Amino acid sequence: MYENKDNAFGPLSFPWFPRFKSTQRDHGRSPGADYHVNPASKKTVCSTCGTARAGRYDAKIHRVRDVASAGTRIFLEFETWRLYCHRCQAVKQETLAWLADSGRFTKRFERDIGRQCREMSIARVADIHRLHWDQVRRMEIAYMEDLLVQHPPPKRLRAIGMDEVSIKKRHRYAIVVADLERRRPIWMSESPGRAEEDLDKFYVGLNARSRRGIKLAVMDMWKPFRHSTLRHVPNVRIVFDKFHVIKHLSDALDEVRRQEYKRVNENDRKFIKGQRYTLLSNKANLDLDGRRSLKLLLKANKRLHKAYLLKETFGQLWDYNYPACARTFFEHWKAQLKWQGLEPFEKFAAMIDRHWEGLVAYCNPDNKVSLGFMEGLNNKIRVIQRRAYGIKDQRYLKLKVLTSFIKDR
């Protein structure tokens, strides 16, 4: 039924569109109901228990909104039945598979709203369709729940990755776990926290067969993650995330920059001041002015030049396929720190020595999984939060994250 421009609630009549005539009967039925004495042949299914039976109790004309066409809102009018369910011992509404749970929209309209919310904010979608913000939010939640039912998390896991994501101010974090082979998040904690007992909830939710199937776990060097994983999956191989290791190295380089700014005289400080982004960025991402500033900075300060070269060469560690070759490279890299006065780099090298097993495990060909997926997932979560100007409901955020990598065709 198309929208009437003169009367938004008055339907337009078409000769091919069947019209239903409501006739009021007695027998204790509700006013305005359409009741037929002769039982209908169609099977009516109870919306509560799913029991099917022939006939109906009464009928009404119901109006719902459907997907718009050419910028015109479309409403459907149809006859809906109620039945007396002997199992429930009450009068119940019939089940219509194409009708949304709210009873005010069709399933395809709800799905269309959910798809638009994946790219736009709720406020924008509500403005386009002239709906209330809360209506759009409820439809999006129903769409995401249906999407998870259609694409449930896999039961057989081999390689998983885990990371914490900031959800609130004052260092409030949630844990996200992803399947690295299928490249999709499979679990997210519903309460803030990144302690050992918070990650235990993920492993407790898995059956024994799924836990035994996990052979590889990619994580940062956070101890609670390691302890929880090794307790539930004792034979798992732990690989430390490359991007978290490089972040520690970048922090060491930034600390050297601060120390040099305090150590040098006033004339040399002009080369260091305001160059934090230039020094920590990948050289390939710098524009022409940035490369010139970096060249002047490294030429003016030999200690920063040495620290920058050490930071750039350390990434080669993940290119080796044999643990012995990786260890030889690291010993040569560490030998270059002697007599350089780079204390932050020496602390970083000591940290790498303590966590060497988790780094060298990546040399095994069976452990060559995507180390950048978790970082990309973290960035995508920040985009979701920024688009909504912050999300307070963690259950809603969890649904957004778990469905973010599911392709809805």
C-alpha cells in the first residue's frame, strides 16, 4: 500500500489490491474484529509455543511499514489472525515469519535499517526514514542478533588472537577474542576488565573439544592473558603480537628523544622540538617536508640517529624462518647498544630476552598467521565508537563488534 500524499494514513486504492472488509460480530469478540463462522483451511501457528491448528479465533486488519520505493514510504495492510491455543490455554497471535518481532515493521524493512546502520549513525538513519532514534536502535539490535544466528561463531578453532580495547575513560577495558584463520571476532567480554578471571569466561564457554583444538594464541605480553590461556589450554603455542612489541620499541625511541632534548644546548634543540611524529612515523608515510626534517634531525644528533636505525632494523626479526637465525640477528642487534648510552633501548632488549620464546615461536611455518588483524580490529572498534560519539551500552557494542566482519549478502 503506497503512501497517500494528502492523507498519510489514508491508503490509495488499486483495482488489483485486495481490500478487506471488517464486520463486527458478537460472541464476546473484541470490537472491530472480523470473525468468520466457517473455519478456515489455513494452519495457524501460536506465537508462544509454536503449536499449529486449523481455524482462528478472530481476525483484524493490521498495518505495518515496508521498504520504501523511489523515496515513497510504503505501508502494508493485511488480515492478521488470532487463535485459541489449547496448550497455552489462552488466545494468542498467529506467527508470521515475514513480520518483525515488534509487529510494526516487516523483516525486510528491519534488515534494510540494520544494513544502513553499519555505515551510518543511528541518528542519521532515523532522520532519513522519519523514525524515532530508539526505534532504529531496536531494529538494528534485532538485525545484528539475526545475523549472529545465521553466522554463529565457529566451534573448531586453531589460531586465536586476543587484545584489550578501551571502552571508557580512566583505563576501562574489554577483552576481544578473534578467530585468526577466518578473520572475524568471536567473543567480547560484557563487563569492563582485563584480568585473568575476565578471560577465563571465554574459555569456560568453550567445550573441551574446542579447547583442545586451539594450537596457537596471539597476544601481547600481558601476564593475565598468558596465565589464563596456559591454564585452560596447556599445549597451546603463544606468539606475541608484533605491533605491541614495536610499540614498546617506539616508546623507547621517544624516551631517547626526550632525554636528548634535555641534554643538548639551545641551538640543537630546534632540530628536535616538534619532531615527535616525524621520528616515530614510518619513513614511507612522510611527505617531502617530513623527510627533510627527519634528515636534518638525524644529521644533527648522532645518538638519535643510532636509535632510529636500531628501531627500523628490528622489524627484520619476523622475517626469519629458523629460530637460530633469529637469535643470531637479535644478538648482533643487541651488540650495537654497547657504549651508546641508550638506556631505554637496553631495557627493551632485556624485555625481549625475557619473552624470547613467544617471539621466536613465529619462526615456525605453522605459526605464520596474520599478526596485524587484531590491530586492525582494534582500529575498527574505535571507528564504531567514534561514529556513535561513544557507546555506553556494552551489550550493544559487543553486537556491533561481533557482526562487523560478517558479510551480509
